[in-house]
Amino acid sequence: MVQRIQRDHSRFRQIVRGKIKQELKKYISHGEMIGKQGGELVSIPLPQIEIPHFRYGSRGNGGVGQGEGDVGTPLGPGQGQPGAGAGNEPGGHILEVDVSLDELAEILGEELELPRIEPRGKHTINEQKDRYTGIRQTGPESLRHFKRTYKRALRRQIASNTYNPEMPIVIPIREDKLYRSWKPVERPEANAVIIYMMDVSGSMTDEQKEIVRIEAFWIDTWLRSQYDGIETRYIVHDAEAAEVDRETFYHTRESGGTRISSAYKLCDKLIDEHFHPAEWNIYALHFSDGDNWGEDNLVCMDTLKEKLLTKANLFCYGQVESPYGSGQFIRELQNNLGGAENVALAEIGDKEAIYDSIKVFLGKGK
């Protein structure tokens, strides 16, 4: 029975997985379709799946074998009539299923055909872990090795001629008990930092920021499946740049001009102070409407070529379309850095373009 339940559950998960893959572009394009998120799970509504359930008939309401009837007479209660008042029948429900972030990342990778990321360089962060490698005679009861303790007690009772096969009761004493022992080991872990930069000048609207939020969720999900440790930092800028927390990043808005180089310089400073490229895999992502102070473009290109691109695994620039921005900065990047292996550029006209831009950003496997 247990095996049948497990088999049915596995089959149900396969159906859920297929539905998510089928509708993945819609989930990516509409961030509100991802429901509550907590810990390592996200809740996704799947209105196409119905949970099987029993339907019970109404006794004594007529039908076959219970009275007169004509051909075509419904066997159950009919639909309510207009003006008959509130109904008491259940309506259609949307099923919410919990999906782990790892499984969601796997689905994303399969659907977008994303290559696995190879961490850059040989340097890693060593993290100390406790590994259970032996047995000892003392320890907490929570680590008692039941099987070995039982065998030791059984051998003792047989040797002392106190074991009765007709009443096979084995009672361990203090000398029989064995416990798992551990020792700390160093385990190398590949770590990564994601540095998000966003233009918050007056030309960036709430709609553009929502696009950035959706992009960040899926990029985070994929990168966390590739690395053991992830840190995230946030930088906002107009004519000046500042490091902020996540809440401020998505909700602040300024009315000043735009100087993109201020964000790139702060990002480079952050890397130098906290994330040495020999120990960290660095991802720098910048979102803007492409409106920049003209003379600042040269400073941006120099900062990227001489500093950021020499340290980062990947630099991504997403240009979100705005009715107020000029949209010219991506052309500067294409002309100056378009051939760089660790540069990914995408124009994001609306939410429907998020799907393709994620594939552009993550498709290089950097």
C-alpha cells in the first residue's frame, strides 16, 4: 500500500512538473503568479489540475429506481435558476502546489536549455562540517547506534547463557551501548555574489522596477542551484550611487539625472573590499532605461573594461523600455563590449520579454 501511494505521489509530481514546464513562460512573465514564498519553497497556482475526489449522490431526490421519470431527465439536482438566491454548490478552485527552489531551477534549466555553470578558478571557500566517521562507547542518546548496540547486547546474552530463543528479549545494558562519533572536516565550497544595480532616476517607473524584481527572482533561483553559498548586494543610482537593502532597492525613486558610472565605480569598490575574485564568483547585473549623461558613457566603458570585466564571471545589462528614457546606452555597450565573452546584453520591452532576456543572461554558462 505504501509503495502504491509513493508511486501515485510520484506520478502526481510528474504531472505538476509537466504543467509548470508547459506554462513556464507565463509564470516568468507574470510575477504575481508565483504565490507565497518561504524558506526553500514557492507556492504556484495550477488551475489546470483537479484533485480526484468522490462525488456522493443525493438520496431520495428521484431518478432511476426511485420513481417516475422520462428519457433525458437529470439524475441529480438541476442547476439553480436565475433569481433563486445564493447557491450552495462548490465552484472551481485553483490548486496551489509547493515546489522547491531547486526543482524550480531544474525546470528553468531544462526549459531554457541553460548550461551548468563552471565556477571560475580553483580557489574556493573552505567550510567546516561535522562528519560521522566512527563509533565510540560514550555519547548522547540521540546518537546511539541502535543496530550495533542490539548486536552487542545479543552476543553478551548468548555468551552468558541468558538469551531465551522462546522469549527473544534483548535488553542492552550500559556496557552494550555504542554511539556515533564525528570529526570536523574541511569541505570546499564554491561561493558567489550577485550585485544588482538599478537606475532609480525619474525616468524609471514602477513598471520597470517590477520587471527587474521578476528578473532577479529567476536569476537568483538559478544561481543558488549552482553554488553552495550566495550573497546578494544592491546598488541604486541616479547621478550618484549608494548601496541599499533589498526593500529600498525595489521601492525607492529619485527625480535627479543619471550618471551610470557612479554605480559601476561603487560596484568595483564593493568587490575590492569584500569579494576577492580569487575566492568569489562575481555576477554584476545592471538595469536601466538607457538614459545616461552623454559624457559619462566614456567613463562607463573605461570602468567596465579596466576593472569590472577583469573581475566578474559575468556582467549583464538589461535595458527596460521606458517612455521617458532615451534607450541609447545599450548601443554604446554593443559597440564597445559586444564581443566580450563575459558580457550579456538584453533589451526588455515589457514583461513578455523577460523570458528571452533570462536565457540571454544565463545562457553563457559563466
